Amino acid sequence: MFVNFAIKQVTGGIQQQKQADNAPLPTVTPGTGQQPSGSPHSAVPNMIMPLWQQNTSMDINMYVSPSFAMPALSQMPADSLVLQERNYHYGDWSDKRQVQTTIAIPRSVQENGTLWAHIYISQSGSVMDPTQPGYDSFKAYRVTRPLTNYLAKKKVHKTRNLLDSSDAEDQAVDVISGPTISNYYHPNFTLSIIPNIGTPVYPQMHPAMRQFVSLESTGARDDSGQNAWYYPVLYLNTFWQLRSQMTELNSTVTEMPLNLDLQTDPNWKFSILASMDEGMKENARKSARGETTAGGGDGSELEMIKEVLLDTNMYLLGITGFVSILHMIFEMLAFKNDVSHWRKKKDNIGTSVRTILANVFMQSVIFLYLMDNNENTSWMILFGQGMGIAIEAWKVTKAVDVRVRAAPEGSLIPYRVVFEDKHKLSDVEKKTQEYDEIAFRYLYMVAVPLLLAYAGYSLVYETHKSWYSFIIATLVGSVYAYGFLMMVPSLYINYRLKSVAHMPAKAMTYKFLNTFIDDLFAFTIKMPTLHRLATLRDDVIFFVYLYQAWAYKVDHTRVNEFGQGGDDEEVEEKKAAQPLKSAPEEDVTPVKAEASSSDAQSKAGASRKRK
């Protein structure tokens, strides 16, 4: 797609440039817009042609004002003129100008008004002010663009200390009928002159590009009455303006810096940036109105990409993109091998059912935390987290039978969920249950005091939206802080059984490879400190597992001590699943014997006839 676009831009740009160079000039009286007699006039032009030729020398002035209407330029304050450039060559790629100044923020703009940029462009030596005599609309024009942005404020939930009763009394009900709009300003702007958009069909232009095209102000048409002219396209480039770097304008902001870059940009760059920027703004507007957007985001996803492109080293960014692909591949392989291992598992040897139940609980806590604290979380993330919960729950059904039984008499709840063994446990399976119980007994001694200590600290020193939010935040903080303890029972069972043959080796290898990729992300992508520590905790478990795999070696080509056949078993299962190509030997032998006896009889009869 991008290759076709580039070819189209190169070949189409050359053709459009030839058409632009050969475009006819207006034949009407300059400044009047009078048409030849008898020609039909189209209110919306069909084709538009450049009014100025390449290499035209231009003068550019830019004024800043809180008013959309402009008086005579002689009546404007001196400090409102922020840009004054002379002899700027139209279509000269090497001609670049820069201006750095400071502008005052008027009171009306502090009160949510708009700050406008009035850009006057004329051919060198021509009159620039429309109110002055001698002004020629074919040789001068004006462009007005806003310097401020109206953006919806992100909803900030009010939090309080749950133990402080005074905060509860002062807490107001957080009810918002609609989005709160505020005025924001970014100090960096780029004025891009686009010299070669050719002779496009005006109604078929992309709306994001068409809004920057200024048609000849008198409405002049060519001899056919259908085609018009356009001034040089001036694109106020705000694509690289990050919302995190914008300043909210209020009564405390009296002046702001203004950094202007004046340069010439190609048409392909203008079309890409303009369309992408307009798409982001449209998604933000839809999100502010409460409408859904593609992917479930709020338009800030591309903002994050721009921030990464601006703040990250390009080499590190390329490595991150490469390992992201590896991460996705390893995650798919880990999922495949984990499901395959559990489908073939015939017993509970080495399986910690309590660990599986703990994983279901912890992933459910993370899912509730995402729902409670991130309103704009992508549905793809929620779907992936939900699938992880479903897989862990499926593992529980593979290890034990989940049944609903009647509760004993006197219980408040008439029914309860119980876990029953699928079959009579062997001696090794009973040992596995015993080791699992011992490991969790020690685990509770460590995890419960840590959980209570963290909950107490959070309740006393931190603020929360509600008691529910406090419980979810405390649990998810505990999961992030020492969730790796849930892998300790499996390592303890391996130690007591002196074997790792029951472990899904391939799936764990892929998962641990992903932990090292997560370590790289932890240093390149912004994330909470707890989540960054969580990416490093699994490394400890991995090295312990590597030591156990080295100490308790497994020969995958033979049946191990738990009756699992490794590679040979998988090959035999595939052979057994193949359809039969011939009848069994016991069925074939009588048929052969019967056929041979009939042949002998026929030969004997034939010999008697010859005699």
C-alpha cells in the first residue's frame, strides 16, 4: 500500500507539476471576478489551478489577535506582529526561516476564547492590506488559523482518605452531564508552503487537505465557468504537537512563547500529516461526545506513538519493534504448547491445583482493576485478559471435577462448589497433593502478613475512590509486588519429586523468553513502577527452573518415571490415529488358504480332462 502510494505521489506529482506549470492565468479583470459573457458559472469549481507561478517572491506577515475580524493593519498593535518575512521564494526547498518570540495572552483568551493567527501573503512589492488602495486580490491573500485547541478534559475521579470522616462529608457527588472543554496552547508551530499540489478536482479532494486550500477570493472562473484558481497552500502544521506538552490557558497564564518555522514541504508529506492529524482530532471529538471509535480508544493511541518517535532513540525503537514481533510469536507458541500439554495430561502428578486456582483469582483481580481504573482501556486488552482467565479455569476442570453439592445442614448457603478427584489417586499423586499443601502452608506465612501490611499502609496514607476501589487496588498491588510467589509451590513439588518431567517444558520456555522481552520493554516504555518490577520478578523463577531442569534431567525419547512417553508416545498416538490400509493378518490368512485350495482343485480337473 505504501509503495503504491509513493509511486503514485512521484509519478502523479510530476504530471501534476507539468499541468500546474501550463495552467492558464485568469482572463477576467483583476479584483472584479467578471466572467466572459454567456459562460455558465459554477458556484463550486470543478478543477482548480495554481494562481501563482513557481519561484514567485513573497512577503509574509503574521499577526496574533483574539478577534477573527481584522481592522486595517495600521491600527494593529505593534506587538501583535510576530512574523515579518520578505522575499521568501515560493517553491524554494532550501529557503527556511525561524522566529522565536513571546506573545501576550489576552483576557478573552484566558476565559476560554480563541487566539487567532492572521497570515497575510503577497507578491513582493504588492499591497498586503485589503483596506488600502491598490490592493489586488490576484497578488495578495489572507489565511486565518487558530493557535489554540479546544480539548475535552480527562475525567478525574475524586479520591479521599477512607479513614477521614471530614473528607467523606466534603466529598461531592461526581456527576458530569457532558465533557468539560478547556482551551489549550502549544508554543511550536510550522508554517509549511505546499508548492505542487497540481490541478486537482476540488470536490474530490480529501476534506483534511481541502480545508487548507484557499480559492481566489473574487470567485473568478475560466472561460468554461467551471474551473477556478487557488493561492499557494499554507499548511499550519500541528501534527507533532503533543497534548502532554500543551498548557491550559486560564487567568494565571499571561504570556506564552511562540516558536515559528517557515519552510516548504512536499505534497505527499502534507497529505499524510493532514489526514492523520484530522483523523486523530475526529476520534478525540467522538470520544468527548461519548461515541465509540474503532478499536475502543479515545484517539490518544497515535499520540503515544508520536511520543515514542520523538523521545526514543531510533535504533532502540527498531530493536523494540523487532522484539515485539518475537514477543507475539512466543506468546502464541506458549499458548499452543500449554493447551496441548494439558489436553494430553492423564494424571495430576506434579500439578499444583492450588496454584491454578490462585492464578484464576489473580488474573480476575487484574481484570477488575483494568475495568475500575481505565475507562478507555482497549477492548483487545480486556479480551486477552479474559481469555487468560478462561484458560486457567479450563485447567482446573482438567485437574479435578468441579461439582455443586448441597451444603451441610445449618449452613447459610444451601449449595457450595467442591473439587473432587477425577479418579483414585496413585501414591505419587497423593505425594503431589501433600507437597502442594506444605508449600502453600509456608506461602501463606509469607504472603498474608505482606498483604495485611500493604493494605494497612494503603488505607492510612493513600486516597481511594471507594472501599471497592481500595480492595481492588490493594489486591492488584499485591499481585504485582509478589505474584511470583505463586510459582514457588511448583518449584517445591519439583524438588520433592526430584523431577521436572511433568512440567510443560516448551510452554514454559516460550513464556520465560517473553519475560526477557518484557525486561527490554521495562526500560523503553513508560509504565508504573510496580509493573516494571513485575517484569523482573519472573527471571528469578526462570533461573531456579533452569537449575532444576539441569539437576533432574529428562530423556524425552523414552517413557519417564510417571508413565509419560515423551516424543515416542506422540509418534505412536499419530500412528494409531491413522486409518487402516489393509485387513488384519488373522482375517487375511483364511482367505489366502481358501484361494490356494480352489486353484489346486481347478488344476487337477484340467489334468483329468486331458487324459
